[in-house]
Amino acid sequence: MGKFPRRDRAGAGLLVINQEGVTNEEPEQAKQCYLQSQKVGCSSDPALAAIFSTVRHLNRTMAYDGDLDKKIETLTPDQVAGALRQNIDPAKLVVVTAGDFGSSTAAVAP
């Protein structure tokens, strides 16, 4: 196990981001994964129908999603770290662990 117990790793990761920021690679990789998932999400008729339904329900246009994707593409590591610092307080993080921990055959995640 690492430096922090499993339940504390998320909070520890957020503390590191708050103190040190994020690397250039982290937001780049996250942006590429997100944008790729957006493209894949539009590749089937049922998925498109769900998107159109959501867009209509939220009274938006498809241009809104396109503009959002462009904004995400231009995010910098400093903007990402700043948004995390502004909106997520590691001290208020609640980690919930659920399962059958009494069983000797239960698998334990690292």
C-alpha cells in the first residue's frame, strides 16, 4: 500500500494539487480522453437521440456543446488547478467504502 491508506488517497491527491498544481500532461490527457468520449458518444443513433433529448430538455443547441468542447480544449494546467482549488475542499471530502468486509474471501482493492 502507498503512503496513504486507500480511503485517504483521494484527499491526499487533492492536497497535492492544491499545493503543487497539476502537471502539463494531466489536463492534456484528461482533455483528450473527454473529447474522444464525446466523439464516440455521438457514433450511434440511440446515443444521438439521447443527446438531442437532453439538449432539448435543457433548452440548448448543439452549438452549446461545440462551444463547451472548444473551451475545454483551451484550458491550461493553471486554470484546471485554480478551478479545483476554488471548488473542491479536500477537508470536506467524504469517502464511503461499502462491501462485505467480514468475509475472508472478499477481494481488497489496492
